[in-house]
Amino acid sequence: MAPDDGTDITVAHSRTLAGTPALSLRNEARALVALAIPLSLAFLAQMAIHVTDVVMMGWLGPDDLAAGSLASNYNALFFFFGTGVGTAVAPMIAHALGARRLRDIRPITQCGIILVLALSLPFGVGIWWGADVLHLIGQDPENARRAEGYLRAAIWALPTAMVFVVLRNFVAAHNRPRSALVVVVLAIVINAAANYALMFGNWGAPRLELVGAGIATSASNGFMAVALLAFVLIDRRFRRYRLFVRITQISGNIVREMLRIGVPIGFTILAEMGLFMVTTLLAGLIDTMTLAAHAIAMQTTGVAFMIPFGLAQAASVRIGHAAGSGRHDDVRRIGWLALGIGVVTSLSAAVLIWFGAPLIVDGFLDLDDPVTAPLVPLTLSFLAVIALLQIFDTSQAVAAGVLRGLKDTRVPMIYALVGYWVVGLAASILLGFVAGWDGVGIWIGTAIGLAVVSVLLVGRFYRMTTQRAATAAPAI
């Protein structure tokens, strides 16, 4: 019988995986893009699940839409922090693959799963009593009451969603992200069908409205976790890891490293997401029209961000492979290549948003309705700023991913907190209210915060790789 300590693992490697000789620049670009595309599509598909929920909540009426959106955003705070912790699995596995330490991959993955499940316990308490929290921070009591039904029904979505994140990073670190993409696309259908049945009482199901939406959210996320886990356990390249062997034997060193890498990622994600949430509140202080236009702009920039987000994770994996195998020159090359591809994609996104702004507005608003007519020029002005900030948003996202590939997350977290919450928020308030530029000023202030973080992160990557190159250079 084969030993179960992981020494028998002989996972087949593609030639673009770690441990292989350095690829040419063209082939490395192909490998990076081939990994980034399915990851970006998977992130877009997950966003589509959220958009489906929002649209179908709107069918229930404006009160349910307001309460459901409030509950969904509150839930997202816990999910995104947990996502940060789970994301630590990707660079850790990538480094292990680069160094050919295959026996480390199983305990890393096991620790990731157990750690996010452990986090879901206190997070679950926060979600269960979410209505009371919303009431305490000044939300409308009726909205909080409606939100409670959704939150308590969707509580099971959190642990399964975070397990899916760990498994998605596991397959991505092996350059096989398409399985996660297929699972998420299927989950879109399951979520929409469950919403249609349970929210509105179709197909013989009870009409549960927002509670039904919460059940659908739990069901679709549960499906994603179970389906991807089944793939990992059945696929011949992955089943040799035997992920459930000795799963209770947790390595304290691995957990500490995962927390060291993952907790700052979680706070970094919350810092950026929190800035956008606060700017939404600031927009609401101006007037309803500004808030509505701001919401359209937020959806647009959210969709655009999924492309650099996927590229960032791909860069993290590729750099982790190179760093783990000691190819320091390739670390620099891959990092600058990822940033260069990010610039190209950001310019493409900027052009699409700039020239496609009228089509974007037409997709959200009835241009023939005189009630929404004042929204059109306001939204177009916001989209113009969003087009210009694409290069900053993309470069900071990719630079953060590049640094995560080097397991460098604490200093980037500090940069994010300062750039978003000191510079960005202050600039948004000054330009939006003191200078009197209203919503446009808020968006320009956000762009300034993104630019500061971008410059700081790119500069840190330059310094780190320069120092590594100097250290690795032979003495003359």
C-alpha cells in the first residue's frame, strides 16, 4: 500500500507549470494570459450571480430591493475578508510547486479549508445578528427587518463560498482554472432558477421573497463548493494529493504563515471596498440623482475591475512558481510583463467606457423618460472619470497581485489603508463638497487614492526585485 505522507505524489506538470526552465517572453505572456482569462471570466460570472440577485430583488419592489441590497452588501464585508485569507493558498502552493515540495501542497490546502471554516463561525454570528447591527448604525428599521430574513437564510453561503475560494486558488495555482469557471457558470443557472422558484412562488414552491433569495444564495454557493471539491477529488492530476488524508493534523507553521499572508490581503480588500462604499454614502448626501448616477458608475467600474483582478491572481501564481524555484530574474520579468499587459487592458477598457458610455447609460436608463433625463449627463460625466481612472485601478490591482506572489502583503495593506482612507477619502470630500464639484469631485478623489496606491505598490515591487537581483548577483 502506498504511504500517505505525501511522498508518493507525482502530479503531472504542464510545461508552463513551476519547476520548468524559464519561458521566453512571448511564451510567458501566453501562459499568463491563458491563466488570467478563465480567472477573469470566473470573477465576472460570480458578479453575474450578484447582479441576478439584485435584478430579481427589484422585481419584488423598491422596498425589497433596498433591503436586499443592504443585506447583500453587509454580507459581502465578511465574504471579502474571508476571501483574502483563502487567497493566501495560491502563492503558498505556487511557491511549493516552484520548489517541487509537492508534499506541502496537501497540508496547505487542508489548512486553508479548515481556517476559512473556523472563520465562518464568528462571521456567522455577525451575519445572524446582522439586522441588529444595521439598526445600530442608523439604517431604517423596516429595511433592517427585511434584511434579517435574507441574512439568516443566506448564512450557509459564507462557509461554502470561502471553501470554494480555497479550492479555486488550489486549481489556479496548478494552472487549471477552467474547472472553477465551469462551476460558476452552472451556479448562475442554479441561482437564477432557485430565485425564480423561491422568491416568487413559481413551480409549486412557496413564495418566500427575500428569504427565498437567501436560500438560493446558500444553495448556489453550496453547489460551487461541492462541485469543485468533487472535481478535485476525481481528477487524476489532483486526486493523488488525497486531500482528506490526515486532515485533522493541522500544521501550526502553515496556519501562521497563512494568517501572515492572508489577513493583510483581507484588510486590503476591505480597505478598497470600504472606500467605494463610503463614496456611495457621500453621493447620497448630495441628492438622489447623484446617488442613482453613482450606482450606475459603480456597476460599470465593478465589471471592468474583474479583468485586472483575474490578471492579478494569474500574476501571483506565475511569480510564486518562479520565486519558489529560485528564478529571481523571471520574477522581475513576469511582474513587469503583468503590469504591461495590465496597462494595455486598462487602456482598452478606458476606450470602451469613454466611447461606449451612451450605450452603458442606455442599458440602465430609459432615455425617452423625462423623469430620468437629468440622470443622463450626470452619469456620462461619472463614466468619463471612470474611463480615466482605469489605468490606476488596473495597475494597483496587478501590482498587489504581483507582490502577493512574493508573499508580500503587510506593507501593501498599509499602503492601501493610507492611500484609500487618508488620501482618497480626503480628496473625495474636499473636491466633492469643499470645492463644490459634487459627484464628479467624489470620483476624482477616488481616482487620486487609486493613483497613490498604484505608485506605492509598483515602487515597492521595483525596490524588492532590484534588491533581490543585487543579492543574487555573483561577486566580481
